[in-house]
Amino acid sequence: MKQHKHFKFSPGVIAYPVFFVLTIWLVFWFEVRFGYNLSKYGVYPQTLKGLRGVVFSPFLHGNIEHIYHNTIPLFVLSTALFYFYRPIAWRVILFGILISGFLTWCIGRPSYHIGASGLIYVLVSFTFFKGVFAKHYRLIALSLLVIFLYGSMIWYTFPIEEGISWEGHLSGLITGLVFALFFRKEIAKPKKYAWEQENYNEENDLFLQHFDENGNFIETKEEPEIEEELEPLSIRYIFKENKD
């Protein structure tokens, strides 16, 4: 994909993240309003029934604090994803949900694992590592910003606090790293200068021709312009007799 097609704003950059956030809040409102508890549709590891949570768990949250802490990171990171990685954004989100959810199902404790935090860790991990691997100055800047805002989240991939699905966080972190290694095409590439091209030849470089083999500047004397010889100027007078 050509460079000019990257980093272009479109309505989807904001619309899709808003849709995600509204969806999880709508599900939470439904639970509170009608008194349902949909946690049983979360990931329950090593059970066939628990596999349905691979799809449903990102939309389920235990309480208002849980959904609040996931809302802002989900919006910010998904917005960055659709702006900087638009060609692969949907694949990162959809496969990120499925793969991170399945890893949680494989390694998780026998309990219901719910929440969008697994997807958030996918986005944090992918955005950070992809920017480093791509070596594009804008993507590196994004990586630094993400690590500044959400770098402390790394601690929650360890079992340091009871009641938090560190398995889901760790699964998201691993999934994002794998995606950063896997998705190589359709990513903005760093600008290559003339001397970085494969067909570059030093002998044809006009700039290097001004230097000798030791790197010394070669002064070039401009040849004086040859003035064209002008024909001698001739003046002719015509006398007219006044008849008055």
C-alpha cells in the first residue's frame, strides 16, 4: 500500500470505537435494568460450555467500576488502531478477541473470566511492539505514548491481585506480540533515502562526485562565459531639405 494512503482520518476512526464502547455499556445496562447476570457466558477454562465466552466475554462486565476502567483505554487504543493501522484494524480486533479468549480458556483458573481487558491488552501489546518493529517514526512515537499511558498495566499480567483475570491479560499481551510479528504487509514503511535503495550506485551520485576518495571536497572552477562579439555599431544620417 502506498505511503499516502496511511494516516488519513475517516469517520470510522471515531465511529467504530464509539460503537464498541456503546455496545458494552448497552449490555451492562441490560443486565442492571432487567436483573440479569450474564457472567455465565464468560470464558470458563477447560470446559466445552466455557468456550462460548471466547466470543461473549469482552462484552460482559461485573460492575460499574469494571466497565469504567475498560471504557477509556478501549476507546483510545481502538481509535489509534483505526487511524494508524486501518488496513488491518478489523483483523487485529476480531482475531485478537478469539485468540486471546482461547488462550485464556487454555491457561485460566476454573472461574468465569469476563471483560474487555483481554482485548485492551492485545491492543497495547500490538501497538507498542509493532511500532518498534516497523521503525516508522510516527509508529514509534505512538508506541512511546502507549507505554507512557498504559505501561503500568504490565504488572497485571501477574497474579498480584485477587479477583483479576491475570490469565486474560497475559493472553492478550502474548496475542498482541504475535500479531506485531505476523502482520508485516499493509503497514506504513519508513522512508528510504537514495543511498538505501537496492539499485543505488555511488558512481552515479552527483553529490558524491564533489568528493575525492578520501572524502575531501573537490572545488570546481566555473568556466568563464565567452562573450559574443558584437558587430560594430553604425549610425546613418539622412538630410532632408526644408522647402518652406
